[in-house]
Amino acid sequence: MMPRPLLILIVLIVILAGGLFALASLDREVPQVRVERPLSNEAAK
């Protein structure tokens, strides 16, 4: 059995890593949406 402080540290690290990955994926998705909108507008013309 691991001491509780170690478990708390591991849980916090996992949560922080998950949050960073979520932010990184959002930052990657936003530019793609910006690029797709002008293309769809040009296709509509």
C-alpha cells in the first residue's frame, strides 16, 4: 500500500496532464475550424 500523500500527488499529476492534453487538443482544433469556414464560404459562392 502506498502512503496517501503519494496517491494524492499521482492523482493531481494525472488531472493536470489530462487538462493540459485537453487544452492542447482545443488549441489544435480551433485553427482547423477557422480554416474550414473560409473554404466552405468560397464553395458556397
